[in-house]
Amino acid sequence: MDDFNDDPVDKSIKKVLLGKTKELNSSQNYLYNPMEELFKKGLGTLKYQGKWNLFDQIIISSSLLSLGDKNFVFLKLEYMKRNI
């Protein structure tokens, strides 16, 4: 979890970290980024020059996904909703 100064769809996250948007077979080594789906739905954590960004991200390793329940629930999204 960090402020990456990049959105989930930026090259630094997609290509360098190889973050996946969908959960894969837990036997594979990968990073899962649930924040990309939220960003594509129009959610963000900051607004700069009229454009919303989602720099604050949680990236989950496949080893954590293999520990049990694969259903992720975001308990509170109100602070992330875009006010257009």
C-alpha cells in the first residue's frame, strides 16, 4: 500500500510492477491490483487541474491470495467518489 504518484493504468504500475486486474490461479506468482477496477469506475483519491487520479493503491501478492478467501470488499468508498 502506498502513494505511487501514478494511476493504476500507468506504465509504471502495469508494465513494471506487472499488476493484474483479475485474480489468477494462486499457484502463479503475480501482483493483483484491485484499484484499477475502481479507477475505471471513476473513483479517485485526488484531483489535480480538473483531472481525477488514484495514486493511493493497495497491491496484493499472489501469496496473500492463496491464504484463503479471495473475495475483497471495500468497506467505505465515500471518500473516493468523484464529485463532478
